Amino acid sequence: MSLDPALRSRIESLLQANRVVLFMKGQPGMPQCGFSAKATGVLEDLGVDYAHVNVLADQEIREGIKAFGNWPTIPQLYIDGELVGGSDIIEQLASSGELSQLLGLPAPDRTPPQVTVTAAAAEKLRGALADAGDAALGLTIDARFQPRFQIAPRNDNAIVVETAGLRIQFDPASARRANGITIDWVDDFRGQGLAIDNPNAPKPVQAITPAEADRQVRAGELVLVDVRPADERAIAAVAIAHRSFDGNGRAEIEALPKDTRLAFLCHGGGRSAQVAEEFRGKGFTNVFNVDGGIDRWSQEVDTSVPRY
């Protein structure tokens, strides 16, 4: 495919303006394909600033970037104007530490995690690997602390734990998240399969009453976030310190330390519950949802707040 000079100039301008650029489907907070999700996950694990281009919103760029770098698939990562590759290569380079080197970052911690495998799980896993030749158990744990097991080729660049007659391979980010885990085999009401008890995973979203949220905010122990749009807040608003997503509000809240105690508020508790889960998925470890929302707040805490 020949590339229109004007389109080539657009792409070159993007690469000149940003040291690290990811051409992807969707946006970092909402990838629209699994490969783009993997790529953004790696970059966010490294804590690197990067620009992104949603190719689904620009058909010219979507096709043009394939011709520009002679690379047929999306996502594509560029560093200093040079094509690095797609999601598989990004993951491989991250695992080996080469991606950190390319980005000028410190070498990743390659300390093997402490892992416990129960006898029942070890038996099942050894059985699954019996006919796999020189393969290993690969375990990835993503930013939401969701584990994924797979039988993987032996990788000498991986971080390795040898236990119970098993070789378990990790990438650096997964190894950090896996420290202290227990891998078990369950056969109960949940069904049959491997299960991980991970002490590093964020606690589930917790319900908090309006009265308790009010007390903790006044004591400086809690950050309250009203997720409703401005028109709803104009109808009814709490009379204590709180934040919103107006302007750069969301980005500022996302930049808070991950152990910040956050409580989310909406009209009845439904929308705020969804946002609370989203922030839990971003690694926040103390996340609350105000039960009943501002409607209950107006009944139990401050009757001057209008109901609607």
C-alpha cells in the first residue's frame, strides 16, 4: 500500500511530538481489543508516559500506520520514532527487561515471588504438563489481579519459581503481583479448577453508610467523589468537601496514592458502584460505595438536601 504524503506527514508529526506512541484500538482506560489491552497493561506496569492513537476513530491512520511501518496489525508501539512491534513483542521485551532499557527505565526487579502450591493443585498441574514436553506453567496476573494460566514453552528470560516438581514462569509485573500467593485446586460449589489466594489483590469494594461517610470525610479520613454530572449536582449536593469528575477531576483522582480511602457517591448507589469497581481495578486498595447514594444521604444525614 502506497502512503499518501499528507498522511505520512501526519504520522511523522505524531512520532516527533511524542517519544512513546501506541497505535491501538480504543483508549488506555477502555481498550477495544485484547491485544491493545495487553500492550497498554505492559506500558502502565512500567509507569511510562505515552501518547496513544485510537485507530478506530481515524480510518486513515488505521490503514496508513500499517503501511508506514510495514506492520500489518494493531497495536503498534513506537519509541523515538522507531517501530518496536505489536503486543507479543512488547510482552517479550518487557519480560526480558529490554523494553525498560529502550525506555531508559531502571531494570525491572526480577526477584522470584514466594509461591505455595497445594498438593492437590500440584498433582493436577503435573498431570496437565506430563505430555507437554519441555514446557512450563505460565502464570500472568494483570493489573486487575486477574490470573491467567497457560502451558507455555520454556522461556529462559522468564522469572522462574521451581516448586512441587513444577516450573512456573512469570513476567516481571506478574512476579511482583504474585508474591505470597497460594495456588490450590478447588472442587466445590464454584466448580472444578485452579484457584489463587492472592494477598496483594485489592480488597472488594465495601459499602459505607452516608452517616459514616460524612463522619470520615469531616475527620479527614476519606475522599468523597460525586460521580454525577454537574446538572444533577446542581439539583442536590452534599454540604461537605467532595470531588467530581469535572475538568481534570478524574485524572487528578486517579493520580492519588493507591492506598487513598475513596468513597463514590451517585443518586441511588448504582452508578457509583460501577465507578468504584473501576477504581478498584486500577489498583486502589480502599474503595467504598456510598450505600443508597445522595437519596439516602438526604434522609439520614442532611434533610436540607433535596430529593429528586
